[in-house]
Amino acid sequence: MGWLASIDRLPDPADPDHLAAIEMVRRPPGELDVMLAAAIGRRRTDRRNYNSWPVPWGDIALMGARAARAGVMLRQIDLLPRRRDLVIDPGRNNPDSPPGEDNAVMVALGTENDDDLARLRAGEATSLVLLSATAMGLASCLVTEPLEVDETREALRADTFGSSGHPQMLVRVGWAPVNADPLPATPRRSLPEVADWSNDDAIIVGPDLIGGVSIPG
């Protein structure tokens, strides 16, 4: 739309719920901006079993490169057999999933630090990864349950990032089954419910925005 979001993250130390102040400035969009913005309306959380087609390594590498732009590491973790039992695969427990081989790939997004700012940046990178997957024609869904258990999170950290990072999000990606029924959009809160306009035309973003609005860079 010709606007650039200049973001001041966690601008008020006295108010941890004030996640960001976003100032909108005019800037012609780049090709990547247009592509990711076009994917927002098409992105769905798909917890069904995926197709047996393999996900190209180049697609995973491209997602990783875009996550790195937000200062977040991306690692593929489906090649760790001794930790597969720790990662819940939602598709295999979904009664709406068609039977057959599932060739999904699980990736972990991690940050060097493990504070509020790191988690906020991980959320931004997650948006980039999900929209990139959608633009590539891939299905995707977030997997958060394993990271809610301290022992599991620590095991994934040791196996995936070692001493260099902390896992913040897991994302499952793959090809949707051929002729799969389209999924309905998830209801979202309206922008006025999660953001306010200040007197100087900056958008004040609160915590309810997480997962509610996708804003490509």
C-alpha cells in the first residue's frame, strides 16, 4: 500500500504490555512486500495430514533467510529421530485428515536471548515464515505444546540450537493433500481492538495483537 512500518519495540519499560509503537512513513513497496502482503488473505492454519511430496530444501532455506532478517534462527528438526516423540504432530490426531503418508517438515525458530524482546522478534519472524510458506503454496501450522513443557523445551534447545539459542516456536510445513477442501479463515479481532492511534499518528500496539494481524516488512 506504499507505507513502511518503523517499529519501536517495547518502548516503555514501565509498561510491559506496550509491545511496540509503529510509525507509518511513505515508501514504495518492494517485490517481497507485495508478495507477502498478497499471502495474508490466503494463509490458513492447516492441522491435517500433509501430502507425501517432500518439501524442497531450498524452500526451507529461503524461510530461514527471511527469519534471519528479523534476527531469528531457523532450524529443521524433523531429522532428529530421538526427539520426534517429544514433538506433537497435530495432523495425525485430526479426524478430518485423510489417511496416507505425511511428509511434513518441522522447523524451530530460536533466538540468542530468551527475554521479552527476543520472543517479540520470534513472533515477527514467525509471520515471515508462515507468509513465505503460503506464497510458496505450502500448508503450515504452529506447534506450541512441546515448548510449554520445560523439559521438552530444554531437550529441543540442546538438540537443535545447542548453547547458541533458545527455541521460541515450532512450525510444521508441507504440501496439502491434492483436492483438499479449502479451510475457512480464522476469525480475527479488528484493528481498533488491539491498537490505538496516538496524537502523533503512531500506532500503539498491545499484547492482543500477537497472532491477530500479519504485517509484512
